[in-house]
Amino acid sequence: MTDIRIFDTTLRDGTQAEGISLSLEDKIAVARRLDEFGVHYIEGGWPASNPKDSDFFAASASLRLRTSRLTAFGCTRHKHRRAEDDDNLKSLIAARTPAVCIFGKTWDFHVREALQAPLDENLAMIADSVRYLKSHGKEVLFDAEHFFDGFKASPEYALAAIRAAEAAGADWIVLCDTNGGTLPDDIVTAVRRVRDTVRLPLGIHAHNDGGLAVANTLAAVRAGCTMVHGTVNGIGERCGNADLCVIVPNLQLKMGLRCVAPERLQHITDLGRFVSEIANIVPSPNQPFVGDSAFAHKGGMHVSAVARNVRSYEHIDPRAVGNARRVLVSELAGGATLAMKARDLHLPDLLDHDAKLARRVLNRVKELEHQGYHFEGAEASFAILVHREAGLFRPYFELSGFRVIVERESDGTSRTEATIRVKVDGIEEHTAAEGDGPVNALDLALRKALEKFYPGLKDVHLSDYKVRVINPERGTGAKVRVLVTSRDAKGTWSTLGVSENLLEASWIALCDSVVFKLLRDRVRHKGS
């Protein structure tokens, strides 16, 4: 089986999508999931472009990547500067990544109009930049920007640009459909010409402006590319990038090309939904392979046929990509998904052997999802739900009441205080805490009240907080879904709450966060 290298640019090209902004913590969390999934390269960002990306590379030592090579992104040297004096190239060295990816112009129109440099100078910029990075021991991937438009306009110059990168020592030539308007047949023609021109391995980087990013990527692979660039869920500037959640299954299941280990491919649906939740975007139910509706069957002849033979209306086994068949009129819908999720969370295998329990869990999940819950990005809350339905849950505390006060002064300053009363084994604790806002104050007050009984909570920190409006047509009376991510020395976990009241939804998520920590550690500490 031929190996295809997967180059993920979710953290760089994906963040250029309208409405998406990832925090440093978000980027680290996504990088960990990409590494677990098994992508070969993770493009972490452009360190010369903004402080957040520089901070990401500075913090990347904590990632301890096992399968992925972290890659920094940048451009060729400035037209009036030597490579060794170029700040952009220096930032790539300072990022301390084993691989770097730089883009250079290959379209003569762009060299003249955008770069405003002589054509020969652009070739020198490419060669000098690659040579400089190689002299520092980097694996260098050369992104041939606008290659397909350049090849159509002037094939001689476009090929001269990639030959310059090859002669300078580049390790990969990546052909970019930067404007996203090329058709598959033209992709094949250009890739074959390049394959006959250079000896380096080739990659494809496609944008989706013509709705063909996936098709163009697959066509490029058939023509000889052995690396594919893309983003999780296809997020990216304008109409997006090639969607790895669609490309990888097609390459591996349809074309017989190895991208990731088969057991890891079964986690691609979870990966897609995880990134959607982190990016605070609504997943597309119609997304191929990983969408909620990708293997959904509703009524009539389809359901009847699927009941006899699933191949009648399914092009692959949904389990191969970690998705699940959904017969929307059947009470069996979703049971396999819940059991698989429970196994992924290392929960007792009760859902596999206790059909009544599995049904209770399924019904409860359906009930909560109808209310606006979504457990794909909040696995800790799902674990708690299973424990409750299985009768394994022991309440660690009960709420007697809480109050949050926000005071705003005439000078514009504000003060937020939360007071809380909880009981642990019949002992009531009454505490208060000030915070930067009502949720922060409530979080601090809850943990302050419980740390006396459970000292391990001192290690817990709230690392992220997201709010999504579920039914915006209700205006200020709409339901909200709150996603809380917490961490301690052993890892991170996410919980959620849903309510028309923002504080109530936040409280539910915060309580689940504390409970999951205590469940996971299996420790209860009592105060004197």
C-alpha cells in the first residue's frame, strides 16, 4: 500500500476563515488531537505574522508530539534583503521546528504585479531562502504559490520557479491552487508535467473556490503527488481549503493508499466534531463521511432496504470513519455510537453487555440533545451521564444555593462577587469569591467551597469557556450552550450545560467539570 503524507494546516490556513479565531490553548489542544490522529505534519502558524503564533511555537515543547512533525510557515526573503538578514526567515529558525514550509511566487503575473520584482530576482529569492533554511538543518517544503494559474499563463516560468527550489535543496515541492479555480483535468496535466521535470516528491495544496478542492486533491494524487495539504472540515479563507475529513477516507478506503493507521481512521469523525466545537462553529450535518447525516436513513424504501442489506444505501461501513448509521424512524438509532464512545472514554463496558442500560443512556442522550446538548465536544459530561444511568454515580456535593452580584461604578469600573452554599456529607460550606466576571467568580467560589473536602481541586484550572446560542430567533430569551474546558496536571476535559439562563448553563458545566475530576481521580477527601 502506497503511503500518502498528510499535511494539516488547520492551525494556519484554517484560522484565516471568516469568524474563526483560536486561542493559544485552542491551538495546543487541536495540535494534540492531530498528533493522536496521526497526521504527518502540523503547520502551526506563521511566527513572523503575529505574537500568538510565536507564542504557540514557544509553547510547543510541551506538546511532546509522537507522530507529527511540527512545521512553521513563512515566505521567501524580501526582494531587497539577504536571506540571513531577513526577519521572516529568522523567525522560522527561531521557531525551532524540524520542518518549515515557505511559499514563493510561481506566476509571472504575481511577480510583476503583487511582488513588483524582476522575474530573475524572484527565482533568486526562492533559491536563497531554501538554501538558507537547509543550512540550518530544516526539512524544507516549498509551496509553489499560484502554481496552476502560473502554469497556465507561462509554464516555462512556473517550472523554472520550482526548479530553483529543487536546486537549492528543497525536500518537497507543493503545488498550490491558491485561487481555487482550477479544474481536475488541468490539475492532472500540470502535475504530470512537473513530475517529468523535477525529481523531488510532490504535494498538492488546493483551495475550494470552485467547489473542487477535494476532487483536485484526489486527481493530483492519481497524477503523482504523495503529500496532501488540507484542513479539518475544510475551514479556510474565502470558500475554504481541501477537507481532510473527506480526502483521507477517500484516499484510504477508495484508492487503497495508506494515510493513517486504520484504527486511527475510525477517529476522524470525532476529530472533525472536536475542531468544530473548539472553533465554535456549527458542524455541517451533510459533510461527507463525518457529518451527522452522512449515514442517516429516513423512512420508506431506504429504511426497508438498509434493514435487509446496509450496502443498498451506504458506500462504506460508517464504523470505518467512526460514524454511525442512523435509522431515523428506528429505536435502534445511535446505540453503537454510544457504546463506542464509552469504550473510547475507558468506561466500564456496560453498554456492550447491558442492553437495557444502553437503551436508557441512548434515550437520555436523545432527550438532552433535543434540549440543545451536544456531547461530541464534551466527553466528560457524557461519562458522567453513563455513570448516572448505570447507578455508579455518587454525589460529591449538593447545592444549597448561590448568588452572583455585579456592581458597576460611575467611573466605569465593575466588581463581581459570587457567594455559594454547598453540602458535602451533610456539612454545609458557605463561601464567597470575587472574579473578573460572573462565571469566573462562580467558578472560584465553587472550588473554594469544595477544596476543603477535596484538596485535589486546587490543581484544576478553567482553561476555556465558550457560549453558543442554540435558537437565536428567540433573541435574548434564547437557549445557550456553554462549553467549559478544564485542566490539571493529568490532562484536559470538557463539559457542557444548556439553559435559557447563561449563569445556570455555566453552573451545570462547572459542576460537571468538578465531578469528572473527582470521578477520574476516584478520591474523596473529607475536611476535619
